[in-house]
Amino acid sequence: MPKTSARLLALLSLLQTRRDWPGALLAERLEVSARTVRRDVDRLRELGYPITAFKGPEGGYRLDAGTELPPLLFDDEQAVALAIALQLATTSGAGIEEGAARALNTIRQVMPARLRHRIDTLRITAVEPPVLRPDPQVGSGVLLALSAAVHARQELRFDYETGPGDDGEPVPPRRAQPHHLVAWGGRWYLVAWDLDRDDWRIFRADRITPRTPNGPRFTPRELPGGSVAAFVAARFRGSTGSAATDGDWPCRGEVILDLPASVVSHYTRDGVVEEVGPGRCRLVLGSWSWTGLAAAFGRYDAAIEVVGPPELKDAFARLARRFSDA
């Protein structure tokens, strides 16, 4: 490779690693004069890279965002990380699957042989749990519009597909203060304060059709639970009101199982296991219903002693009659 071309690539790589580069430091890293750095910057500008100069005691250069996407340079670690992320993006449900696949193919074609081999041995097949119906896809334009409103703290107006109202009339547009855009279980959701219902709501992004323009700016409210993860987890567990603020299940019970705690803990992801004696343990679980909770305890295939509450004992009795009839 000609020396000048190699130096231009090295200069471009440096400019991409930090916001501002003092001219003297660039010259030192490239082992050239400050005059050569200025000439190389001019060459990169001619190729379409938006490099601006800044003044000061240590005047230097900055690679800014431009109107077009110029060629980029990645080191080995960045290239591998990008390729893996693009493979995962093909199952994101964000409507970018085709673009991610084309981008991955483009990157792979220009990779050095040593990196291409690493990527080929890291082929990822994302397997989703079987479902009766595939998850609906969300257009990237909708996700960008929702994300922009969240970032700008602007009220949203949007149509929401829930069917006609009780009187057969079309449902009026919803008004909400967007808080977070989240992905959960292969779907995208908008966490927002519903202005018409005066409460927090979680909207499915695939059912949202934004209206323009957005509304006025607002001061964000404090989300119950202290974090969006705790709030969303609680709502999808069926918790409302005070339960939604602590992330707990609406139904929680306790039993004694004739199994060692070491065995039960291996198959328990969201529960508390405590050893109570040789071959016995205490297990506390939560669920969205008492019947569902009783069934969750039953899956351990061991003798069960219900500690409480009474609702859990009643649920076991209902299941016993149901299973006996079956």
C-alpha cells in the first residue's frame, strides 16, 4: 500500500476513536509533521469526511457527522462485535431484518480472511419459543418516531388498534407522555403516562400509528418501582397499584417440598429456596393466579406441604378435582 494511503487510513482510524484530537498529538502518533497532518486532513475532506478544525491552545481536528455516511474503519474487535450484533438483529422484531442481513453481508465481504473465518465460525441461529402466531413486526419508522418523542420529552398523539368503541364509533386518538421504549419477549412496547386515563400504561408498538405533529414538551414523571425494568416486569406479571411499585407477583405462596434445596434451586429461576432438613426444602414462588401458582409447585414432582396462604390451599383443591375428572 502506498505510504500516503496507509497514513490516511491511520489518520481516519484515529479520528474515529475520540471526539477531539490536538494537531500536535496526531502528528506525534503518525510520526509526521503538523503540515503533513493538515494536508492529509484536506485529502480526507475531499473524500467526503466532514473533518472540522477547532482553535485553542491545542488546536486540532474533529470528525463530525455529515449529510452522507462515508466509509468507516473498524478494528478487529469492533468488526467482530458488529457482525454478531447484526446476526442478532435479524430476530429483533424491529422491522430491520432485511437491512441487518444486507449490512452483515457487506461487512463480511470486506473483512480480512482472518476475521471472516472467525465470523463464519460464530454463526448464530436465534431460536424463539414456539408460538401459535408469529409476533407482529414494527416498522422502523414507528420505532424512530417513538424513540425521538421519548428523547425530546414531547407528548404523543397516536391511533391505537384496539377495535371500535362500545357504541361502534371509532376510538379517538390517544394522548400520552412517552417515558421508555422497551423490548420484551420479542415485542416492542411504549411505557407512557396516559393523559386521558391519568395513569401509567404499556402500549404495544405494533398497534401504534403516530400522529403529527407531537404535542408540547413535558416534565417526566417518576416511574413506579424506580426503574423501567421493575415496572414492566411487574405489569407483565399482572401486578397493579401498590404491587406494581415493588415488582411482586399478585399471588405468592409458600410450600415445603420433599426434595433437597440443591435440586430445587437448580430448576427455580424466580423464587426463594431454603433448606429445612435432610431432603426437604422451603420454596416461595409467585404467579399471576393462585391456580397457576399451584400448578407451578406441582411441576417439581414431589410431596407438597402447603404453608400458606389459604388461597393456595384452595387452588390445590380445585386442581385436584380438575385432574381427577380428567
